[in-house]
Amino acid sequence: MSSTAMPVKQISFGTLLATIFTTHLRSSLLSRKAIVLAVVNLLPLIGAILYLMSDAKSGMTFYKGMIEYVTITFLLPLTAMFYGGPAIVEEIEGRTITYLFLRPVSKPAIFLGKYLAASVTVAVLVALPVLPTYFVAVAAGGADEGGTQLLAQGLVSLIVGSFSYTAVFSALSAVFARSLLASILFWGVFEWGLSFVPVLEVGTQKYHVRNAGSLIDLGNFGFLDKMVGLKAPIEVPIGASYGALIAVAVLAAALGAVVFSRRQYVV
């Protein structure tokens, strides 16, 4: 008597991607890490409340400064690092990554699903506090003409920037065994270091998030800029900045998916 093995049912790319995305998004938003980072991302709002209690009058100037120098410079990359970097590493350290491969599934779908969930989580944590920060700043010193447009541009740039930064940190987690160190070096040396170098700052994500949010006029314009003969901060079309951020997100996510699909993870 012979028995015929039942064929293993293949899970479609779209179904797996949607399942990984929804599952990981739910766990990410409800995690203790999300609570801690949500509190950290309230720093601009706390600053706005303190500003409201002071005698200062220029609320919009305060709002622009907080978004550029706190949210874009620190909170956005920091939050993306804590969610994009561990996208794969947590599965390896928790010895759960093997369970993802028990069935013949698409590894790129697994990576992309986790990346998209991490990006949405970062966008929620970083962008949502901007709304009350803006309205508190307006209550403190009034709104300038075009204030709501500036708010909308800032929110969109932060959302797109969330996907861009998270893609880079997710790719680093797939490429390097010590992804946290690689992420810190990328942020500290490349992003942070080049942001102070005239002309080369255009190659950073920080620059393009600022530019897309119409905050480039507040850029650092110091002695280095003057030494190379610049008369004003470098500006590129806002559309070009969005294009650069989207291109980085797509290329980094694709690289991470390819590396993840080919690499053998030992747990």
C-alpha cells in the first residue's frame, strides 16, 4: 500500500506580505518600545507647552525650530533606527526566524512586510505629535500666513522620511550582523557628519526631509558655507527632494529584500 504525499500549498506573495504587515504592525504599535518612543517623541510638544507658558511671542519660529532641530534631526532617525534596525535582528536573537521558513514562503515578502509595518509605526510615532505641537505654538504666538500649509508639508515630509530612513536601517539589519553599530555609524558619520559639509549635505536624507518640509531656509549657514563661497543655503526643488527620499526607500528596501532572501541565518 503506497501513500501519496500531499503537496505543500504555496502562500501567495501578496497574502504573505499582507499577513506579515498586519501582524507586525499590531505587535509594533502595542509594544513597550512604542510606548517609550511615543513619550520621547512628545518632547517638541512639551517644549511648546513650556513656550506657551513663557512671555515669548513668536510661536511659528519656535515651531519651525523644534521640527527641524529636534524632530527631523534626532527623533525621526532615532525612531527609525529602533524599528528598522531590529526588523530582522529581533527574529534572529529571539530564535524565531526559523519558524518563518517552515513553509516554502517568499523571503522578500517577509522582509518587505516587516519593513512596511515598521515604517508605518515610525510615521505614526513621529508625525502625530507634530499636530498638537503646531496648535500649541500657534496659541503661544499666533500663526503666520501659510502656517497650515507649512504644517501639511512638514507632516508629509516626515511620513515620506519615515519610510526612507526605516528602509535604510532595515537594509543594514539584513546586510550586517552588527546592524545597530552599522546604523549608528550611518547616522552619526554619514547623516550627521555630512549635514555640516557644504554642498555634500544635499546627499543626506536629513537635508531632503527638511527641504520637502520647506524648512531649508533655517539651515545651518556658518563659516564652512562662507569658505566655499556660498551666499545662501543650497536649495533644490521640493519635488526633487521627495524623489530622492522615495528612491532611497525603494532601493534600500529592494537591497534588504534581496540580501534577506539569499542569506542563510544561523540561530
